[in-house]
Amino acid sequence: MRSTRKSRAALCLLAGAASLALALGGCGGGDRSGDGAGQEAPPSAVIGVSLLTRTHPFYQDLEAGLREAAARHDYELIVQAGEFDVAKQKDQIENFLVRRVDAIIVCPCDSKSIGTSVRAANQAGVPVFSADIAVLAEGADVVCHVASDNVAGGRLAAEAMIEALGGAGKIAIIDHPEVESVIQRVSGFERRIAQEAGIELAAKLPGRGTKDIAFRTAEDILQAHPDLAGIFGINDDSALGALAAVEKAGRQGRVTIIGFDAVPEAREAIGAGRIYADVVQQPEIIGQTTVDAIAAYMAGEAVPSEILIPCSLFTREHAQASRAGER
């Protein structure tokens, strides 16, 4: 059950992901040519996928990973997105059940509210897998959750902030507490920051993970704390929204910004010194590993309840190295 998943974190190390990938590496894509000329054989399974969004580069890369692995396993994917609307996402899952898909992958728009849909799938006997964002609702059974190691990623973000500020200063978090992955990364960030006596967490306000709302949130924070020294944005839309607010206020160079995702726009800002650093995830690997977990489950193999993919840090030095490599 999702409520006990954190206690089984030992099962979720990269070694688990690597061993799963190794075990499944021999599973090739099926031949749909069929016996009749011009006819395609049916897919070996149909998987319904409901993403958080298809507009963000992270989820575009995650979808690419899903599709790569689905082709290897001869699965058909029905890919939709809630676009941050949990009611829309619930309708999508209901439609998957009506279509009698063989499994469902969900990246919840709301980690708790999606529980009713997951329970409906449980009752229908359709296995549910979550990617990037976990399901936190009681009684909602998810076979396997595949995601970044967000707690460790949050620690990396905190280390970058501590380094940038020299261990002292007021900071703020632009949050999105409805989403489990954000809860994890903020937890890792706060725990590490709490070890630095010279750094004060002055504000933690929601930005809904979108640039425009994060911009307004950052404006409020900057107005309330004229001595603010740093902002942690829980994703790059939050960090870029904060950057716009900082620059509008004329406080660039005085407020350090740390983001999460390292999308191209954020990488450019890091290379220009406007954002200090970003935590990098591996969304394609998350997508591939999720489909591989479904294949293992359908083959009757034991699947860990959670698989965590490690994060890394992207800094100005990495941006400069990338530019040099392109020349």
C-alpha cells in the first residue's frame, strides 16, 4: 500500500532499478506483422497512461521513455494528461477501465484525490503503476512507484544553496504540496538546511508548479522579506517564475535561485549566471523503468514497491562545458 511505501525505501535504491532493467533487457518488441498479408498482430498488452501534463519538457521526456520501452515489449500505449486537473485525470482513468486496458500508469495531479480512481482500478483487477508522483491515498493499491530519488535531490538543492550563500542568509521555498514528489524534495531540502545554523527559512508558499503563479508568489515573498538571500523553486517553472520576480524587483545578483529539473530554459539561465544551479532528473529512464516493471509484473516476477532513480546537480560549470562540447 502507498501508506507504507516510505518504510520500504531500502528496496528502492538504484541497484533495484538496475537489476530490474538487466532482468528485462532481453525482452524485445513483438512482431505485429501477423500471418495474413498486411495485417498487424494485436499488441501483447494495452496500457493506459495519464500524465500530469504533456506541456512540460520533463513529461515529454518521460513519455518518450514510456514509448521506447513499450515498443520493446510490443505494448500499445494510450497516453493522455490531466493537465493539473485531477477531475479530468479521474475521467481518463475511468475511460481506461471502460476500455479494459491491461494496466494503468498514472502521474497524479493530486496524490490523495486520485485515490478513488486507483481504488476503482483495484476493484476492476487492473494493476496500477505510478511514475514520478506517488499515490498517497489510504486503501489505494499501486504495484510499483518509479520516480527520482526526490529526498536526495532536495538535499542536493540544499547543498547548492548553502554553498552559494556561504552558510548564512534568509531563504524561501516556492512549494507545491499537493504533489508527493514535491513533498519529498522539500523534505530533503528542509532537513539539510536545518543543519545550518546560519540559514533561516523565512517563507514557504505555494506556487502550483507554474511560472505565472510562482512569479506572483515570489513577488509577495520579496516584498515581505527585503533581506531575502535565496529561493528554492520546486521545479523549473517555479524557479523561472521566481527569477522573473527577482529581476523585476531589481534584485538580481542579491537573491540566489535554485531550481529542479534543468529544462533547456533553466540551463540557459544557469549558464548566464541568473540561476545558480538545478537538480537534474532522468525522466526517460523513469518512463522506461515503469514499463519494464509492468512487463516483469505481467510475467509473474516479483516487482519492488518502489524504484528510485538518482539525481545530480547542474551548475554553471556544466553549462559551460556543454557549450564547449557543442563547438
